[in-house]
Amino acid sequence: MMPFDGGLVGTANGTLVLSVAAAALYLPTTARPASWRRLAAKTAGVALLAVLSLAVGGPWLLTLALVLSALGDACLAREGEGAFMAGLASFLGVHLAYAVLFAGAGSAALFAGEPWRPLVALGLAAFAGLFYKRLHPVLPAALVVPVAVYVLAILAMGVAALFLPAPLVIVGAVLFMASDAILGAERFLLAEASAHRLWSRPAVWVLYYAGQLAIVLGVLLA
């Protein structure tokens, strides 16, 4: 893998800058109605991270996860149940790809040798279980199983990150989990007119993009 510093070509550095700029441009539009312009801004941020990973020879699972993330972003930028389900399926693939990537590069000895890692894993598992328990009564019958599978997949990603010696990846995975939790609460627990939506929508985006960026930098710097 090409190192992410002086050895990185100028084009890749420019791609990173454009990705951050696209993410920043999307942030003020999080509460706006669906449109092609909004969809393009939302999709560009992580799509450009996929281009970056490809340009510097990042792991193929990292590039795949970012491509699926951009596809999921495009789906969730649209309205309707079909778009939501397509986005859910895309991000299920993202979490599974990340989990396999992290597990393959991780160390069981490192995980077992530092007590804070199993403790964080237990905390993540407890949070995921409690959150799903809170969601379960309000989920439509058709989503009970898909959401349970999704929660298990993102938990697997978070725990797998704890096997890595890369703090940025761990931080990124936790931020990604937090973003998904807020998004789930927003969709299934908050009333449409809730004042909490004023902060939840931008929070989801900031945590999500920051998590993806941290994972990308953590993997490429390893």
C-alpha cells in the first residue's frame, strides 16, 4: 500500500480535499427536500474517499465499503420506503466489508492483551442490544429481522476494529455506530415535528463522514 504522506501523489491529496469540501457543502442541506443537487453533494464526499483509496492502492475491501457507502448515501438522499430499504442493504454490505477487513488485519493477542479493548467491546454490545430493544416495539413487522441483522453487522464492525493497532479506525467505527444510532432514532423514535431533528440531521452527517474519514486515514496510514 502506498504511504499516506510524502509518497502520495498530488492528485490523491486533491481528492481528499475535494471530499472534505463536498461533505462540508452537503451539511447545510441536511434538512432540505430531496433533489438531484442535494443527492450529488451527499454522494460525492464518500465517493471521493473511494477514489482516494483506489488511487493509493488501499485494500480492496476498503474501496468496496466506500463504494457501497456512496451508493447507500445516494439511496438515503431520496424519499420513500424503497430508497430506505436499498440504503439499508447497501450499508449492511459496508459494515460487513469493514468487519472482514478489520478482522483480517487484526490481532487477537492485541485484543486480549489490553483490557480496555474487551471492555469497550462489551460496552458496544450492551449499547447495540439496548438500542435494538428500544427500537423493536416501534419497528414495522417487515423491518424487525432486517434491522436486527443490521445491528449485528455494525456491532461486528465495531468489535472487529478493536483488534487493530490503529486508534483512528477504532474512533471511526465508534463514530459510524453513533451516526447510525441517531439515524435510527430519528427515523423510528422521533415525531416528524420533533425539535430534536434540528440537531439530529446534521449530527448524523458529521458523525458519519468523520467516521468514514477516520477509518480511511487509519487504514491507509497503517
